[in-house]
Amino acid sequence: MGHSVRLRCAILAAGLWWGSLSALMLIVVPMLFVHLPSAQIAGTMAARLFSTQTWLSCGCGLLLLMAFNRAQDESLLALGRLLLRWVVAGMLAALLVEFALAPRILAARGQAESLRLWHGLGSALYLVQWGCALRVFWLLTRRP
């Protein structure tokens, strides 16, 4: 794959990653809590959407990593090294929410203090992932 195609694929993956995180956080989940009949139904649906978002995030992260894998151009290799930590950190945050925090959030339903703690940690890690995706997108779209 040529320099231009790799870069364009990476930009598309980063845009999808950051855009989907933003849309879910800022539009979709708040709308669930406004329009569904109960907070429990909205929370269950939000949990499913966040789980789907985890896999979309990991897919975008893998596409980003593959875009710079075996690049021949030195500028692409340097960009790939710069992005690596942000991509991996964002993917790790997504996987931590999915496998470490989401089960605890579900188990804590009905226990206000515990639910608040796990939900807060999950929200913080979601924001970390959002920040990593934004950083990747920002770095990819800046002018050389």
C-alpha cells in the first residue's frame, strides 16, 4: 500500500473511532435516558452500545496499527511510532471498561455507592479513550 493510501486509511479509522465515541457519549446515550420509559431500560441499552463501541474501537485501533506496519516511507514510520502509544492506550482503556468495569457495574445495580464508584471509573476510562482517539485523529490530520 502506498504512502497516501495508508495515511488516508489511518485518517478514516481515527475519524471513525473518535466520531463514534463522541456520538455515543454526547448524543446517543443521553437520548436513551430522555426517551426510553425507565432508567433501567436506558442503562441496559447503553451498556450494549458501549460494548459494541469497545469492539469498534479495537477494530479501528487495529486498522491504525496495520496502516503503519511495514511502512517503507520513513515519515510514515515516524508517525506510526508517535501514534503507537495513543492507539494502544485507547484500546487498553476500552478493554478495561469492557472486561474489568462493566461486569462490576452490572453487579452493583441496586447498590448506590458501589454503582457510583464503578460507573465513575468507567466514565473516566471512556474519557481517556476519547482523549486518545482525539489525539490520534489530531496528529494524523495536522499539516506537515
